[in-house]
Amino acid sequence: MALSFHLVKRPDMRKDAAEGSKLFYAQVRSLKKLDFNKLCDLIAVRSTAFIGDVMLVIEGLLSVMEERLEEGDVIQMGRLGNFRMVAGSKGTENEKDFNVSLFNKARIVFSPGTMLNEIRKNAKYEKMDTETTTPPTGGGSDRPEIE
């Protein structure tokens, strides 16, 4: 299966671009969402576990991840990849003036593992038929929202 894309005309951001010039850029579109229940169902079908068991294990995983990330651990998930918390801060002239209120908002960083890097490396693309495709409504970005 290929990733669907369409072309979007945007300002040319190259250094030597003429003012007002535009180029066509590819924009990958996700056409469907896989919700939690369907994900658990698909996992259950591939194993001897019931959907409730799969849900229980995933919820347990999320609970442990929350606890361990708050402790500053790196969560290593094998071929899937790693999760870790990072946070920068504002600087101070000297060490005694620093306090924790100077920290920026913490972020969770995900580094893909071998499986996801392989999927990314082997990605194939297919242009969307713009006549039969309706663009999604709303002003959100193309990136999935991670809760």
C-alpha cells in the first residue's frame, strides 16, 4: 500500500527564489484513522488474546510509561523505538540565580526503532485523485494528535 499525497502550491522558500515565486510541494494525507478499539481488535485477531485482554495490556503499558517518564527514564520498546522526556530552560548569569521556574515546557521525544525506520525507508507514494477526494474540514495540521 502506498501513502496518498496531493500537490499544494506554496511560496518558494529557497534562498535564491524570486520574490512572490511559488512551487508545488507534495503533502501526504492520512485518509483514515485507526481508533483504539479497532487497534485492539486487530491485535486480538492475530493472537490468542481476547480484545479485553489486549486493552488491559495496552492500558497497563501506558500507565507504566507515564510513571517511568515522570521519573526521567528512557522507555525502550524494542523495534518500535524509545520514548524520553526532555526540557530546556532559560539561562542565568550565575548558578545561584537558577531555579526550576526557568524550565521550558517538557516534551516527550520519540525515536523510531528498526521496524519503523524500515517502514519509513521503504515508503511508496501514490498521487490522490483530487476530483474524488474531499479535503478534511477544520484548520488542524496533517500531523496526528498524540494524547
